[in-house]
Amino acid sequence: MLEIKNLHAELEEEGKKILKGVNLSVKSGEVHAIMGPNGSGKSTTSYVLSGRDGYEVTEGSATLEGQELLDLGPEERAAAGLFLAFQYPVEIPGVGNMTFLRTAVNAQRKARGEEEMDATTFLKVVREKAKSLKIDADMLKRPVNVGFSGGEKKRNEILQMAMLEPKMCILDETDSGLDVDAMKLVAEGVNALRSPDRSFLVITHYQRLLDYIKPDVVHIMFDGRIIKSGGPELALEVEQNGYADLLAEAEGA
Ligand code: ADP
Ligand code: MG
Ligand code: MG
């Protein structure tokens, strides 16, 4: 599904190198987690994959089902099936949440050569999915994320994801700032979307989200590289011992 090879990226303005050879291979239906200390390049990885401005890729590739993502604009990447839920969801004053969702869904369908979803079907689908995420009708009418609490913003991102039905979902610290109940809702939303033809990359600073979203593979990122990969037990090891041993082990290697 997603194949990242020797990805190097730097900050466009300062030329500061941030990603120093990321390698990652996520198969269809798999859930991978990326953990790592603050400043390791986890968010940068998701920004570079989404095509955000300000980063220059100097080496490497990232393909989605064989298609090079790095050659595409951000909208084309979304149309290709990539979805990113960010650590800090943006507020869009003046644009109703429902209007935003409908526009996004139809833009996606158009890019895939599918017909627009009619208004009645859209309403039915959005209400059903919103309900399961405990997003009330009022939140659907308000401007996107404006005045939403941290938990509401995260749930709203999962709603966007559920509506867009992407192939490859990347969640960047979707758990940060969430209380346990909100985190469980987010995790349930993600788990409901798990399927053999959809993959997830869950970026998290803490192990606790992974109690609810069970990963197939856990990667540890440090200083712009994946320094270790393993099963779910790797996340537990981090929770118990922190990163120090893993970093020392990687430096000794
Ligand atoms: P993580 O998500 O693992 O905490 P980030 O990808 O956010 O790490 O950051 C990696 C490194 O790049 C950090 O040292 C951070 O300070 C730096 N960095 C990222 N974006 C910027 C930016 N726009 N300006 C300056 N430094 C940045
Ligand atoms: Mg960080
Ligand atoms: Mg981050």
C-alpha cells in the first residue's frame, strides 16, 4: 500500500535536515504505529507525505499502490486515497462543517471519476457516521472546527476520514490532549474503518492509544530515521523503559 524508501527531507527556508533516510512499508489492511521522542521527525514525515509547503524532499520516494506521491499536489494525493488527520486540526471560519464535508466528498468522488453523492444520501450517511462518533447536529452546522474543543476537533477529523473512505490513513498524535473517553471514541472510529483494503499509520507519543488501536507493526523514530521496528510488544517496552535503551542500542549498532 504505502512504500517509503530512503526519504530525506529538509526545511525549505533554513535547509535544516529533518528526515535522514526513512524506510517504511505498510501492506494493505495493516496498522502501523510510529512512536519516538519529541522532535524525531514524526510530524514531518506526515507533512512531507501530504505535500505540505515548506519542506524539500532531497532524496527518496513514497509510493501509494505504486504511484509516486511526491510528484503529486496535495489534492491529487488525497484523490489517490491518502488522508491525514493532523496533530492540530485547522479551523475554517465561515465554512459550515457539513458544507465542507460535502465539498470534500464530492471533490474526492470527482477525482476518482465517480458521480456526486446526492444531498439526501449525503445527509443520511453523514448523520449516521456522526452519531457513532457522538458528534451532534449542532457541531455539523457550525464552521469547521471553530470553537470546537480538542476532543471535538479530533472526532471531527475521524468523521472526515470516515466520509472520504481513504485507502491510507495517517493519524498524527490524534490522541494528544484527549481524555480517555474521547480517545476511546477516536479509537472506535478508527477501528470501525479498519478493512483489508485500507491501511493506517498511527503516529503517537504515548503507548496508551495503542491499547485501543492494536497495531500490527510498531516503529521507533529518532533523529529522522526509523531506528527499530517490531510488534506491539515494542510499544509496551517503550512505555515501561522509555526511549533511552533503544536509542543507546541504535547508537551502538
Ligand atoms: P515530532 O513530530 O517527532 O515531534 P517534528 O517532525 O515535529 O517531530 O520535528 C522534527 C524536527 O524538525 C524538530 O527538531 C523540529 O524542531 C524541527 N522542525 C519541524 N518543522 C519546523 C519548522 N517549520 N521550523 C523549524 N523547525 C522545524
Ligand atoms: Mg512533536
Ligand atoms: Mg509531532
